[in-house]
Amino acid sequence: MHGAAIVVLLMVFSFLNSGCGFRITSEEAKMLVVLDEIQRGMESNISFEQFEQLLETARAELKILEQSSAQNPCFMGAVKKAYASYEIAKKAWIRKEAARDKRRKADMEMTMSFSLSFSVLNIKKANNCYK
């Protein structure tokens, strides 16, 4: 999975650096790769432990971005929202596993679905910040 992530990182970095205005940094490109890994993992039914591990990596990358002096506000807003959506999905996942009522489980599944959809939209927005 890491080999594919590196290829995606290089493609995103080279593609987004070909435009005008703000240029994507390597740290921003890494953040996009991590968010993409989370999304692909959720689509392929990763375990909760794998999800938590990827989320921790995203948290670390986000902290690095927040410490950067040259931030693209469009990009930062979008990735923060995507990350927050994954945190909501994590909480919903925990509550879904703990639920005994079928309705509660269904509610948590719907919450996860909405959160993951919202994160996809924000990842796309982050990519569009450099067009």
C-alpha cells in the first residue's frame, strides 16, 4: 500500500505544481495521500485498528501543516474539515459497535456514511485549491 501511496504522492505533487499561484508543498501532498489512504481503506473495509492508525498519521501530518508559515487557507480549511469528518466517523464506529439496538446501529452507520461522504467532498476541495 505504501508503494502505491508514494506513486500517488509523486503524481499529485507534480500535477499540482504545474499550475499558477499557490504551489502545493510536499507536506500538503503527503496530507492528501494520507487522507486518500483513509478513504480507500474505509471503502475496502479496513479494521478499526488500521483506521485508527491511519487517523493518527493524518493527525501528525495536520500538525506539521499547521506549523508551516506558508499556508494556503483554502487547502488548510478543506483538510481540517476532512480530518474532522474522519474523527466523527471514528466516534460513530465506536458507538455502532457498542450499540445493542438495531436502530442505534443503523443511525451510527448513517452517521459514518455522511461523515465519509463529507470527507470526500473536502478532499476534492483541497485538490481544487491548486487549480
